[in-house]
Amino acid sequence: MIRGNPEGFTYDYLDIDKMHQQALKLWRNVKREPWSGAMRKYDKKEKTENEGALLQLMKNTEELKSKEKLKKVLEAFLLQGPLFSREGKEIFLDPGFFQSSEDFITKVRNYDSKIAIEDIGQAFRNVWIMNLLQKSFEIPVECTEGVFGYSMLYPYTDNFMDDPGIKKEEKYLACDRLHRRLLGDKVQSEKTEEVKIFHMIEKIEETFSRELHPEVFESLLYIHHSQRESLRQQSACIGDKIWENGTGTESQEKNLLEISFHKGGASVLADGYLVKGSLNEEERIFCFNYGALLQMADDLQDCKEDYQNQHQTLFSLGYGKKTLDKEADQLIDFTERVFEAYFDSTTHQSMKKSMKNFLMENTLLLILGSVLMNPGSFSEEYVRRAESHFPVSRRFLETQHQSLKLKLKNEKQRRVKESMEIW
């Protein structure tokens, strides 16, 4: 049972404390010796070539109207482009990845044609994580109803939980209703977003029987409970208030780390159960560790925004008051340990190299990109070092990030205008 667990719910099938403690131990025992052979350096010529390839990809995707032609462009870029090693690209030889993406977009359009593009992106990210788990578990890569239902819960629930404009009391009431629905109660609601949430749970129930796969629904309850517990990160109430006491106390950092590991670990653990139905111990531990890793990487990426919104994470604690060099070092080493622990085992020899390389490269790019997008949080030397291992320049990354934000803003304004005209 996790701290802050509503209704005193206990887990009969998930050994949560064991998974949580082993993940924290792995984090605390890292070497803090980053920049190993897992990260290559890029010279100026390579960066220029990579930037050109990315700009051409963006141009092609904007100009192409045919879904078939667009698919070919993306396939060519992923299989021949500059971002991943030869071994890492091998996973894209599986046509299931592209077919799953196509099926997901079709399902989204059929279910919710008015959903915001940024919300599709949020759900799409989880689809890919679930597809990568399917590949890691050596099962068919596809967008099942379970994959679709769980991934769509993110834009329908996660954004609601993180919205600072919604009163905390209303969030807790919505959490209580969702808790009852996950337990199997037939909860009714007239609120549009809640109706969509309950529809997604129905899709999961159509895929997995509660009687035959109780651990699937316990994993959903676990991520729900962890999300609820993470509300405490929004209210500056964990130990001493960071806004009055600088970088936070040791006990405060410990509490934040535990909450983040629960939230992240629970998320990908549910991914694992929803793609396979049941997991062995090795698979459970990998899912939990991978989820904790992604959560920490996200927290690093959002450190400035979290600080401004008074959302407490391990990285927002020291924002503007100290460099985060050591914390980033620890995250890099943790990344390597998570994937080595699973893919270096003898049971995954057939595909371990390509999957391990791809997942590690992808995660390290996310971490280094976060460093480059938050240069004020790191020493100048650290930023320069991160840029030397990144496939494009910091200036290019910042420019494209701002361009993407503007495009999303314009797309949102266009949708609002269309809605007003229809009305």
C-alpha cells in the first residue's frame, strides 16, 4: 500500500513495495560517472547534416497530403536518418510500429474528432511506449483496444490533474469517482470528460476480463493512486516549503523522489499489463524501472515550468539556486543501469542489442535535450559538454522548439475559430 492511498486499498497481485524499493536502490547506488561509451560525440559537419535532414523531413511532412507517401517519408527517415545507430534503427524494420501508429490515428478520429493536437501527441507518446514494450516482450506490435483505451486516458485525466486552474477539491472529487469506476462500479456522470474516461475503461474491460486478469486493473488503480498522491507536489506541502527554504531539505527530497518513482513506475507498469495481460517478475521490474526513469527525465525537462507553477520535483527544488549537473549525471547513469539490467539477461539475446541501443539512445537524447533547453540550470561547461554529444546544435534545437510552440498555438486558435463559426 502506498502513502496517501485512498480507501485503504490493498494490492493482492502487485508487490508494489518490492518494486518501488528496488528502483530507489538502483537510483541511489549509481556511480555518478556519466558520459560513457553510450553517448557518441558529433562534430560541426555532422550537426549541420543532421539539421538539414530534420528540416527536409519537416518540409516533406508538411507538403505531403497522401498518407501513403507520408508513411514512406517517415520510414525512410527512421531507417536511414541521423538520430539513431544502426542497431537502434533495426526495430523499425518491424512494420507493426507504423501500422500501430496508423491504426491509433484512425481510432482517435473515429472517437473524438475535436481532440486537440497536443492531446493526441500526449496519447501517441504512450502508444509508442506500449509498442516498444510489445517489441521488448517479443509479442506482436499493434494498437489493441487496450493500448488505445489506456493511452487516451492520459489526455483525458493527466492534463486535468496537472491543471493549476482547477481547484484541488474538485480534483479529489473526480479522483474518488474514477477510483470507484476502476474498482468495477458502474459510476454515472454527465460531465463530458468523465464520460470519455469511463468509455476508455470500458474498452480495457472489453480486452481483459476482471476475473482472469485482476492484476491489469490493480495496475490501473495503482497509477490512479499514484497520480492522486502526486497532487501533493502541486501544493508545496511536502515537509518544508521550498519557496521559503531554498533548495529543500534532505527529507523533502526523499519524499519527492518516492512520489515520482511511484507515479512513473506505476504508469509503465500499467503499460506492461495492458499489452500482455500478465507479467513475470523480470518484466514487472523492467516496466517499473523504465517508468521511473521516464518520470525523472520528464521532471528534468519541465524543471523551469514546474518551478514557476510551484510544482515540486527533485529538479525544480534547486532551480535557479544551484546547478543540476550532479542530478543530470545521476539520471544518465540510472538510464544505462535500467536497460542493462533487463536486456543484458540471457533470456533476451535475440533482440537485446537493437532494443537496448534504441531505448538508451532515445532516453539519453531526451536528457541531453532537456539540459540544452534549460541552460540556466547547469554550469556552462556542462551545457557545452551536453551539446557536444547532441546530434544538432543548441541554437537549432531552441529555434525549432519555438517554431513548434507557435504552430501549436496557431492550430489551437484555428480550432477555436472553427468552433465559433460552427456555433
